[in-house]
Amino acid sequence: MLTREALAARLRDVPPLEGLMTGDDMARQRTIQSTQALRPAAVLLLVVNQAEGPTVLLTRRAASLADHAGQVSFPGGRVEEDDKSPAHAALREAEEEVGLEASRVEVIGELPHYLTSSGFRVHPIVGWTEPPIKVAPDPQEVSEVFEVPLAFLLDARNHRRENALYRGQPREFWSMPWEGRYIWGATAGMLVTFQRIVAR
């Protein structure tokens, strides 16, 4: 079972993104970098140390949202001018979206930033918390909060490569279907990066 100390140790010396992504994924990141003005954002990849094994907290975005409605995501959002750091932004957004108290989260590391086709440079912040955790999702932003076993997400056999049309163009992306929930796109891509860091 992955402990907080072991996870923190793996996150202390993260290799460059080029060493964590496949050629196609890296090429897409470079294309986004060269063609878009990117806005800073931060998300919280929160590991919950449940007795039966660690889990990762995820949300389903509200169907009424203008961007990525109904999609599975990490808590998070834009980095605002008064945020002290991406970690501060991720914790603030998690508190606003799901009612998770920032004081309950220990930040233990950060993944390489991830560029999205929707125009964001996302800083994935890795946090650790001990149960029980209390959540109170804001229904304007979040329709569901749930936890996925970390062991499932860290098993590369559960990572699928899929294809679809996006804005009329073919696009490849990662997905990790789990118990009727479809984890895909940027969230799945960040989880693949996370798995490759932990598995080193």
C-alpha cells in the first residue's frame, strides 16, 4: 500500500514532462503551447488515506456549467490574482466547490503542468488527507463528489487510449471508466502522468 511518505518521496524529484508522456501526447502539448494564450489554473489531486486503501477524490461538474459540463474532474479552477501560489488556488477552489477545509489537506507535491485545448495551463497539486472527510458540494458547480481507489488509477491496464472528433478534428485522449463514471480528457491525462511518476 502506498504511504504518504513513499508518495511524497516520489514527488520530490519529478522528471521533465518529456520523460512522462508518449510522443503523441507531448506533440499535442507543444501544439497547444505554440498556438494559444494560456490562462493559469490549478487542481487538487487529493489522496484520501482510507482504511481499506487510499482513494482519490473526484467530482462531476454540474450540467449547467458553460465549460466541461457533466465531466469528471479534480476540484480546482483558475488561479486568481490574489492567490499566493497554485497550491493556494487549488485549496481555495476545493473549499469553494466541495466544502473541503484547506486545513485538512497536506500538500505533498506537484505534477508537471498540463496544457488543455480549452486554453489553460493547469498546475496539478497533490494533497494528502486522513479520513473522515466532510464535503458539501456547491450545486451550482458540482453535481457529485466521489472517491476512486488509488490502486485502480495506478494500474496502467485500466488506462485506455480512445479517439473522437473535437471541433471537427480527430483527437486521441486517455480514459479510465470506473463504476459507471467516465474519467477522460485532461483529468485522465494528469492521472496517467501521476501513475508514471509513482511507478518509477
